[in-house]
Amino acid sequence: MARPARRIDISEDADALLRELETSPSTHPKVRLRASILRLHRQGWSIPQLSAHFGRNHQAIHHDFTRFEERGIPGLSDECPPGQPSKVTPEMEQRFWNAPRLCECLAQQFGVGIRPRALANHLQRLGYSWKRARYSPAQTLDPELIAPHQASLETLKRGHWTAS
């Protein structure tokens, strides 16, 4: 005798959150895939149909369902990967500006030595993108106008947290 088809109940609110995850470009691709699977399941797709459509085996689909049943929306994302934990804490994430200056600030305020490339990689995982900063104006400024404001300009370039 065949096993009965597995069905999970997904509320309207959960479906709205799944839709947001599915369409957000900042959502991790695995989470987006799992959200799509759950939304199609709510529309009546069976596990074999989902498996064929997404190219995943039946057990992976069952595992996604179990994660959602046990933990809800947060269960769609993976746990922390194995390996050394990140040196960047949530408190440090609030103060980012650019990689070299941030590394200086982090070393100064938190005693953490991290290289600019590692910091840039961490920021990319958080969804930040880099753009080239340009400090020089399009025209040459009059030195007499700049002199009284030079200290303020340096403070702005370095960030407000190093001024105090």
C-alpha cells in the first residue's frame, strides 16, 4: 500500500512572507528556492511534481517541509556553517564605512585584526555592495576657502566615531 500524500498547512500570512522571500533579490538563493517550493505546495502541487520541477529528490522536499513545520519561516535558512566563527560582531556591523578605514577602526576600538578583503567579503555576505568613493571635487578649490574647514573635512572622511 502506498504512503499517503504529505500535506502541510500554510497560512495566508505565512504565504505572504514566503512571497516576499521568493521575490526579494537580497534573499539567499536556497531560501528563495525553499519558499518557492512551499508556495507551490500550498497551491496543490504534490511532492513528485515539486521534485521533477525543481530537480530535487523527494527526500530533500520532505526535509524542507519538516524544517518549515518545526521552525516556520526561520527554518528555511541554513544553520551557521561549520568552521571558525566570524570575528565581526553585530556591534561592529553598525559602524562600517569602507574596508581599510573600518579595519583601522575595528582594531582601535575592539582590538580585532581583520584584513580589508576579509571585511569586504563579510559585507558582501550581508548584502552590501561597494562603490568607489571619490573625495576630490570636479574643480580645484580655493585653498583660502578650504583652510578653515580642513579639520571638519578630515573628520568626515574618517567617520564620526573616530572624532570623539
